[in-house]
Amino acid sequence: MPKKRGKHAEMGMEMQVQSKRAKVETDCSPSVMDFESPESLFASLISPIKPEVFFKEYWEEKPLLVQRNDPLLAAYYQSLFQLSDLKELCSQGLYYGRDINICRCVNGKKKVLNKEGKVNYAQLNKDFDQKKATMQFHQPQRFKEELWKIQEKLECYFGSLVGSNVYITPQGSQGLPPHYDDVEVFILQLEGEKHWRLYKPTVHLAREYNVEPEDRIGNPTHEFVLKPGDLLYFPRGTIHQADTPPGIPYSTHVTISTYQNNSWGDFLLDAIPGLVFSTAKEDVALRTSIPRKLLMQVDIADSTKKLSSILRMLADRLENTGELRSSDMRKDFIMNRLPPCLGCDSDSLTPGGKVPKLDSKIRLQFRDHAVITVEPDQENSDEIRKEMVYVYHSLKNRRETHMMGTEDDDTGSEEGAAQQTPHGLRFPLSYLDALKQIWSGSTVSVKELKLTSAEEKENLALALWTECLIEVF
């Protein structure tokens, strides 16, 4: 059973001051999102807090509560998703588990009440009313265009996958037990009110989801009620639980989450193998054999000195060359992120304008939706595989499969995102400098591209134009 609302815990001083400041400054804040750029979208999301203040004081550090009293913003939030949307969505063929979970917190544990197969709206409504069950709707950006627009811009802003879940909880009920997640969380209150309690992390910047028994988490560090138009942020690892207060028919909120498996540790795991591979080509120290029977030894303390010297040598090389190639993380992001929201399906995106010629000027478009990687040739099975340049993009990704995977938490976790076939181009390594020219963002003349022949220059421009990655002037 959900805990009754007790006397609110003493909130941290920074939360009190920030909440008062937000209430005062919201009067002159924009009441809708600013989609002009990824930067303006994020600024409008956390307004009136400035992004530079947010990243200095709150990001990965502590919760931020922005309480607003703006009817226009509250109405906009409600338009993102509401309880009444479910009837129409159920008619489109939703499935338990994949699209919707029905759950309730019982004795400190999550009890899943899913049926089998397709979701029946009448049964869904019955469970909601009679069993006081929470409806957890996975990845609503697949169906709601405004959420698609918001999350696509946030993926551009963070350079990381951004997932979401909607939670609809009836009065006097709680869907999930106290737990923490492995994602940075932004919560937007859409309908009704939600009573939240946050607790001190037991694992700072956690790398996994975990349920915490209530007798081990102590008293809340923050306790408050979110109302329509309010926003809450907290870092991964923050223990939290939430319930709909008695007297409030139901609560609807959307959680928007990001930065799962996006730490320096993850980046090093991705980039270090490439650094070792390229260094071993030039430095014989990395090509000498390990001691006999090293792999059979229980204690390899004698070899740690040698490994330490090799790591220092790699660090020196990295500092001197500045080369650190990350390919798998980049590819995973581009393969699984949202396509641009252009007001129509991105599948219909086709090359437009003039075909590029040698005397044309070109400029990169959809910069945030394309990456360049250098990898061993994936189409050559020979023992000696040359390095090739790959350009991957997300212009043809499918919104319908975005972030679809197993999700057991309330933060729209991006773990288990459905893998998609990468879209892109493959070039010889000699094309890298020319691609960097184009990726600089300025207008470039095709004939001035850093390639040997006119044919290579035209072919590069034509290939990028065919994939809708450049504009031609």
C-alpha cells in the first residue's frame, strides 16, 4: 500500500530558494517550448533557470524543482499526453509489456498486473479504477508528435539517447516502490498532482536500476507536490518514490531521461581498443609477447608494473597526438536516435535542389544527425583489413521503433533500445580530410575539397547529396 502523506520533510535550503525564485521569475518566462534550436529548447524546458546555472549547480549533483503558476504552460504540458488519449491509442493495437505495463506498489514491491496480448481499453480502465493500478505507457514519442519534437531536439542537445515514459496513477495509489535509476531524469507534470519524496543516494551516479527497502533509505531529503506545468530534475542514483494524493482523481506525468551508459568509463571502454590497435602498429613494445603462462596465473602482480608503463605510454601518445576514436558509441547513438521531426515521415525525405557539380557550393545539413567514424573495412574479410571512413546518419531512422526495449523503471530508460540497420556511406581513408572540411559547417566549394581528382570530389558531393546530408548552391 502507498504511504500516507505525512508532514513534509524539511527541504534543502537550495530547493527552497530555487522554488521561490522560480515562482517569481516564471511570470516573465515563455509559456511554450522554443524549438528554434536544441539550445533554445533546453533553455525553455528548464526556464527560468539558466542552462549555465543548471550545469554548474545541479547536473549530476542534486535535484532541481521548478514550480510554476502559468496556466498557458500547464495547458501545453497537458497537450503532450493525457488520460483521454489512451482510448484512441488502444484502438491502434497496443500490447501489454511492449507498450503498456499495469502495476502497483504492494508492500514495498512492484506488482505487475498485465494481461496477455492486446490491450483492451475497457479492461485497462477497470484495472485503473478498481485495482488502483498505475498505467505505464512506454515511449509515447512514437505516437505524440510534440514529444517527438522535444526529444529529438534534446538528443541533439545532449548527444545522447533520450527516452520517455508516461505514468498515470489513480488517487491514493503508488505505482513503484522506492528505487533509483541509471539515467538523468526530467519529470513534467501534465495532469493532476503527484506527491514526491526524494532520498540521499546510496550509489552516486548509479550505473544500474535498483529497488531500495524503505527501512534502509532514511527520511526524505526533499518532499513536495508537483502540479501541472511543474518540472523536476534529479541525477541518476537519486532514490525516489511518488504517489497520487487522496482527493486528486489521478496524476499524469511524463519522465524524460538521458545519459544512460554515457560516462567517461563507457567512452574509454569504447575508445581505448582503437588507441591500442593503432599504437601497436607503430610501437614494438605493444607487439612483444606476454610472459609464458601469464594467463594461467592466479596472481599477476609481477606484470602490473609492465602494464602501468604501457598505460603511461598510451597516455603520452594520446596527449601528443590528440587522436582518440570512438566508433561503437557514436554508431549506437546514431542508429537508435530519433529522425528529424519535419512535419512528415522522414521516410519521404529525398534529395532536393540541384545535383552537385564541380563548380557547386555545398553545405552540410542535419549536422546533429550524422557522425564520421574511422573503422576497419567491414566489407573486407581478408586478414589485413584497411581502415575506412564511415558516415552514419539517422535521417531514415524509424520513429515507431525508437527506444523500444525492456523497461522496468519509471524513467523511460534507454537500455534495450531496438537495434536498427545503420544508414550511411563508406569511403577510403583518403576522403577523411575532405569530409572534415564539409563537417566544419561552413559553405565549401566542391572543387576546393581536399581530394586528388575532380572525379573524387564530385563523387563525394553526389554521395552526400543522395543521402540528403548536404545543400547545394
